[in-house]
Amino acid sequence: MKTVRLTTAQALIKFLNQQYVEFDGKEQKFVKGIFTIFGHGNVLGLGQALEEDPGELEVYQGRNEQGMAHAAIAFAKQKHRKQIMACTSSVGPGAANMVTAAATASANNIPVLLLPGDTFATRQPDPVLQQIEHYHDLTISTNDAFRAVSKYWDRISRPEQLMTAMINAMRVLTDPADTGAVTIALPQDVQGEVYDFPEYFFQKRVHRIERRVPTVDAVKDAVELIRRKKKPIIICGGGVRYSEAAETLKRFSEKFHIPYGETQAGKSAIESTHAYNLGGIGVTGNLAANMIAKEADLVIGIGTRYSDFTTGSKQLFQNPDVEFLTINVSEYHAYKFDAVKIVADAKLTLLALERELEKIGYRSEYTNEIEMAKSKWNDELRRLHHVRYNEQGFVPEIAGHLDEVLPEFYESFGSCLTQTEVIGVINELIDEDAIIVGASGSLPGDLQRMWVSRKPNTYHMEYGYSCMGYEISGALGVKMAEPEKEVYALVGDGSYLMLHSELITSIQERKKINVLLFDNAGFGCINNLQMDNGMGSFGTEFRYRNKETGRLDGSLIRIDFAQSAAGYGVKTYKVHTLEQLKEALEDAKQQTVSTLIDIKVLPKTMTHGYESWWHVGVAGTSRNPKIMEAYAKKENELKKARKY
């Protein structure tokens, strides 16, 4: 048996260079590159291996471990999970920083390979710098925190363990049904240990991502269910994009007269202007999709996890005769809602259903309901695009919460821009093939409802984990995946403050991204939630501590985000008027460096819920009558919802 004498770290890098995927006959490298932040736990192991011979792996220098891992997730998501990035950090806080990103990847079923350094396998120097000591179990380290948020986890305590660990890592990373974060913990001494690896471990491996074929019986059951139904609705989930089934779904909906609503992950699989595309559905959905969903007698979920935001906490579908058909590569997700299920590839399943439904001449019994619903929403969308502040009698979209704050904001920030009008202008002025990136706050709701995607795969929203801080890192990952397109991160001030350090990486790599920062001086989304449920405004506005009251109810904090980003070398703009916004958007297109547009928008000018309900944990007892009223409302809505 021929062998190659390498360190564990060198063998790992050599192995990653030999991994390929094949999908629909197209073969490509699976691991594009590796993000690094070096510390004592990985610099002399993986760092040495990458310096000496990275092969074809592109090595990137991250600025924050969570941020670089989010960029890796966004890259894989935009590549439809057909190509990935790896990430390496040191042990301790470096590794702990990546735990959040691991959760983001696993919640969204996006593959990412995490390679955190670990404490010494020999334990000779224990406790090594940054080591947590557990008196009851010396095998535990920071990296055990990854177990709860990884789809596969392993620790390499001996060099020869690397082989089975990495083969299993590739199994999970290329599994459409259950992919996510894969964590391989690497003790720093083991990284440098030498072993005679068999040459066959480094042979070229092609991981075929196969389309699972639907069974005849499953298709028969589904056709029988559809045949009985008059007003079905399709939920277009992220699986439609990953299966690359968009054109098939478009034809299917047209042929059988079936409308579809989009999840956050499924949005822009098909352009928003398609006749059967109702737009976003659920808690952050629009009027059209939610109106049709309430009356539907069949819900056909394609590639969706049926999250609470998609289903309105299982309360959205109110037809007493409603039933569910699920098409999903994941058996776990297919079992939800007691659905008739087809555990198979979305594209192949739609083709099989199309053939069988044509044989029986099926067509839904919608008359003009689809057109009417879309027309009502389009009227509302036009209204939202033209919501403008006036000092006398202005009623914000989210009224009755902080109405008195609007004049204060106007006076303090010198801006009376509304969030919905700003979104409309951005949607109109950026390129049709530009990609927008979002994740958290009120923007995902506004964008799922309002954003008109004119080209496929131009809407990139991380909403499985809704991780604050994803937006800018995610935009970098998207730009790396699609370098020829303009990429825009739409981010609130709260999320920007949490994590924006990969702006530096975008400058370093000359990967231009555009940051559209909506500053409304607070965590506006959660302020809406607390006040909608009877609370006051508590800990969600960005205000100085009041010396008299001791509470955070002083004047609003004014932050010059443009000035801050300019120090990084970013081209920045300050926006207080629509004219300034339009000029900034046009000028940003001409730049070759990353840009940031600091947009001051009035609080409470985002969109509202459009006949949706979200189950949240309202206090069951309180001295505040408004909270008791909110609790009673919650209990009443809960009676309308399915229990599982």
C-alpha cells in the first residue's frame, strides 16, 4: 500500500482539494476556499498546511469568526448548495464565535465546513490558553458547544481518525435532505502530528447529488388528493431553488391554474410578476397570498419546512376541509401536518404529477380570485410606495405606539423618510439582476411583502435563524458567489451595530458590496412586538439613560454610520431626502469599492401584518390590562390553529 507522510492538517487540506460534486451531469470543485482567522490553536497546524500547499483552495482572511462563517453560508446558499467554503478558527473565543453561524447554517440546511482548533489531545499543557476546565469531564472543550448546532460533529484525537471523519463530513455536506454545519474539532497538537496516510484517501471523489425519484404509489396518492380539491395553493419553499425546479413549477401552476405563495427562502425562484405568483405568504406575507391561503382547501408545500412564519403558527389555513400535500427531499419535513407526502426531488415530482394530472384533465376551480387578490395587493403596494410624512395628522403604518416620537425623530435626525417609500425607490432604481441580502428586524417582513423580484435568484434572505449580523457578511458571500452582479445588504441600525466587520474583508478582496442602512434609532421590529402585545416601549429604542428617571428614556442617540464606515475606506453617503437617496443609489453603481448609504427613516413606518397571526409567549397574568387583553386575544387565536 502506497502512503503519503503528512501532518493531520496537511492531509486535511490535500483531501479537501480532491472533493467534487456532480449535479445533472455537471461536475465542479466542491470546496472553493477557506476563511481563516489564525490563533495559537490553528496557525501552526492548518495555517502551516495552507502556507505550504493550499492546492487550489483560495485562502481568505476573515475579521470576525461569526462573520466569516456567515459569508461562507451565504456563498453556499447562493450557489444552491453545490459549492461551499470552509472556515477555521482558533480554540476558545474564536471557536465560540462560530457557534452562532453553525446554528444559522443548520437551521437553514446550508452546508458549511467548520474547522475549529481544540485543546491538546495529550493534555500535557492543560490548561492551555483559552481552555475551559470541567472538573467532572476533561474531554469537554468549547467545541462541544457545536454539537447542538451541527448536522455532523467529530473530534480528531488521532491523525488516522481524520479519514473516516472527513468522508462522513462530505456525506452530510452533500446531503440535500439533511445538510447544515459540519464541525471537525482539531486539537492543536494533533494538527501537527505526522501519519503515513494511504494514497487512496486522496483520490478524486465525485459526490453525486442525485435527484430522488418519486415512487409510483406516492404520486398516485397525491394525484387522488389533488383531484378532489377545488382551490389548492402551492407554497414555494427554498427547496424549489435548490432543486432548480423554478421553470417546472411555473409551467405546473399555469397548466393547472394553481397559485403559489413564497417563503423567504423560496422568494425569487420565479419572478414576482408571474401571473400565479401571489408573493410572500404567512406572518411576513402580503394580502394576496394570505387571502387565498385562508380559503384554500389544499396546501401543496414544495421544499418548505413549514416554519411558524410560513404557516402563521399553523393558524393561517382556515378552510375546514383543508388538507396538505408535501413534496420534500427530507422525510422529516414531509411528515409535518399529517400530509400526504412525496419524499423526492421537487423537479422530478412536479414532472411526474404534471403527467398524471394531464391524464385526468385536472384544473382548479378558481375563477377570478387570483387576479382579484393580486390586484388588491398591487393597489396596496402602490400606496405603500407613496407613504409620506406630514407634520399635521400623519398616521404611521404601525399607529398608536410611538406616534409622539415621530416629530422628535424628525427634529433630531432631520429626516422624514418612511421605510416603505425608501424600499420602493430602491426596488425601482437598482439593476434588475442585482441581488439583495437580508436577515433580521422589520426589513425581512417589508421585503417579503413589498420587494418585486424581476429576475430569478435575486432575493437572498436568511430567515431560518433570522440572525442579526448576517446581512453584511452574507452580502460578501453572495458577491463571492456572483462577482459580476451588484449586491446590496439591506440592514437595520441594530443589526449593523452587532456585526459589520466583514466590510473590511470586502475592501481587502476588492469584492464590492453595497450596504443600505436603515437607521430608525432602535430595534424597531421588537418594539412593534412588545407594544402590539400590551407592553410599553422598553429597552428597544436607542436612547440615553435619563439621569432623573434612571431609565433608558432620555433623548435619542444620533449615530453617524457613514462617518464610521468611511474610516474603513468605504464610499459613504448620508441620506435624509428622497433626492439624496436617488443620487446616492445612482452614484454607488459607479463605484468600484464597497459603499454604504446611511438612510434615516422614521420609526413605525414599516408594513403591518396583513391578516396574519404569530404565536408568541404573552404573559398570562399582569397588572397591565393591555397585556391581559393581548393574552386573551392570543388564546382566542390559538383555538383556530392546528395543534401540530
